[in-house]
Amino acid sequence: MKKPQSEIVIGISACVEGQQVRFDRGHKKSDFCVDELGKHVKYRAFCPEVAIGLPIPRPTIRQIKKGDLIAVSRPDGSGDVSDSLTAYGQKTSQEISELSGFIFCQKSPSCGMERVKVYYEHGKSSESTGVGLFAKEIMAANPLLPCEENGRLNDLGLRENFVMRVFTYKHWQDLVASGLTKHKMMTFHSEHKYLLMSHHLPTYKSLGQLLARADLTVEEMADAYITGLMLGLKHIATRKTHSNTLQHLQGYFKKQLDKMQKQELVQQIDDYRAGLVPLLVPLTLINHYLKQHPKEYLAAQVYLSPYPQDLKLRYGY
């Protein structure tokens, strides 16, 4: 794995980190976030409800539909904190440039990333859903920032995708900090070739065309590039896209492997495509052959190790 040049910092809802800041003095600690991912990142915790002055414990608040607007208040409509949460979100969104990702608390009227329950004023739940007012401002002002919810991180595919985007975004932030040049961007793109191919091949092709343009300044090219990259990486990689990528990697060894070795690698890729083994199995064999037959271009590929192995994100799919 290519290590970041500096510490990775991720924003997190304070209750997901285990802080007892919920309305009932409880928390929503995520073991994965704290005990596993926490070994490799530093967290900056936020509780917007406490930040705007609500006490612990406190009456519950919910999103309530009032005409075309959604307010956040107590169930009886009193104690409206909509403006305060929005203002705090707007203020915070301008102060988090060092973050490489954000983990929100699901279902929260302030921090929910999606599908937050919305009620009518008479108390019955609405068919529509909302976004936490704090989370909404963070995501709107930082559209490239990798964001997820604690609940969604229980899904292995979403978990892997989020962590991969965080580490990739951090590498980009380091690149920007080092002083951008077109050559550096081309090298970055080259190193992320197979990672991006495994998620969205059209994006890989379009970004290659972008880097070939001569009519853009470095800043214009960089803005367009990172926007395209982060959107492309949001696509969840599948066994099919991974298998196609693995076949490309297999081609680097066609002159070095004997017949039995080639057959073994083909079989492992086929077994992976069929769902019989996890991605780690064919990748381990490819990394083994890479040590035996060093190839500088292939060794530089982020795809082979996009994040720390002890996160075990390629074991289950």
C-alpha cells in the first residue's frame, strides 16, 4: 500500500465514535470505525445538537414536514432548531478542508445522510424521507468528500468502497499539497489505472482524454480530474469488473509463467468471478508472481493494495 504523506483525518458523528451525547445519554459506537479503521485514521468528532446548545439528556427531536419545508423540532413542534443546525452545518463545512472523509449517524434528524424519517405536523410519519440538516450542509459544500453512514458501513461492499475513496482522496490531497503539475497528475492517473478500471471503465477513459488536453490550465485540469475521479469511484466494483481487471493484470505475466502457473491463475480468476473465492485469492497469487517477476509499472498500481491489509476488506467478496 502506498502510505499517505500525512495523517488521515475523518469527520465522524460523536455518538458513532462512542461519545455519550445522544438525547438519552447513549451512543451509537461503531466497532469497525473505532476499533478497526481507527487504527489507521484520526477522527474529528462532531455533535451538532450539542454544539448548538441542546443539553444531555434532552427531549427528542425529529424532522417535521411543514408545507414544502422540513423543520427539526420536538415532536409537538416546539423548540425548532432548524436554523441553528443549518447555520452550524454551514459554518463547519467551511472549516474541514483537512478531512479526507466523513462518517455520519444514520436516521439522525441532524446527521443522517439519507432516508431520515419525516413526520407530518399531526404526528404520523410521512412517505417522504429527508437528510439531516447538518449532514446536508457538509455534503453540499464538500461534494467530493467521501461520506458514509455508520449503518451502511455494515455492508461489506459499501464499507470497502468508502475506505478506498478515503485513501484515494487523501493521496490526492497530498498531491495537491506537494504542488500540482500536469506530469504529477499523469503519474497519479497511471498509478490508479486499474483501481479506476475496476470501478468504472468509462471514467478511466474520459479522465485519460482530459489529461491529454492542452487548452486547460493545471488548476482547471485538476478540478475536472478530481471531480471525475471521485464520481467514478463511487460506482461499486463487482465481481465482473474486478475479474476483467484481474485479466488485464494476468497479461503482464504471459511470458514469465509456465503452462500450469497460467492455468492456476486463470482458474482462480474464474473461481472469483463465480463467487467461489474472495478477491484476495487471485490478488495474492498476482502479488506473488509480481515479487518473482518485478514489473515497475504494475508494482506502482494502487489497485493491488489500496488500503491497509488488516482491514480485511477483500476477504469477503
